[in-house]
Amino acid sequence: MTDENTEVAVARSTDRDRYDVTAAGSLAGFTEFVDQGEQRIFFHTEIGEEFGGRGLGGTLVGRALADTREAGLRVVPVCPFVAKYLKNHHEFDDLVDAVTPNALAAVRERTR
């Protein structure tokens, strides 16, 4: 859970294909994606060790998925953290596409 006295913000990075979460002005973590057609493929999420256990990962992914919905894109959860989040948050069920070989190829291309 986040500390109610700590300001938490999630924003899409303007120079990278990722969303950043900050806590009290410090970068706490991020989730990376690659857009392919009508899909946003989330492939990596990371929360700094010193920020663990505060619910920041869930806040980050929830807001990134909401933004993806607003953009009219579908979600492909390659990242295990995003996949686990989706299993517990059924409000996004209508957005989820299965992980396919094409999605995995797009991630490989992006991470080369």
C-alpha cells in the first residue's frame, strides 16, 4: 500500500515507450511496452527495491492500462506482473489479447 503522505504519480514517458511511477518526486519504477497495430504489448515492469511493498506496481499498471483503454488500444500481457494484475482486475478483461508469436517477436525486436 502507498503511504497516504507520499505523493504518487504515474505518467507516460515522453522519450521512451514506458510509464513511470514516482513517489515523493523520486522514480520508483516503470512498465515498458511496444505498440504494434492496435495492440500495446507490455513486456517488462520494474519497481525499485526500496519502493517495494507499497502497492506502487499495481498503481502503475492500473493507470497504464486505463491510459491504454483511453487510447483505444488492446493489451497483450507478456510481462508476468501485468498478467498477474489482469487476473485480479477483471475490469480490463475486454481489452486483453493473448500473447502470440508475433507479439513476442515485436518485443524481441524492441529489446535488441
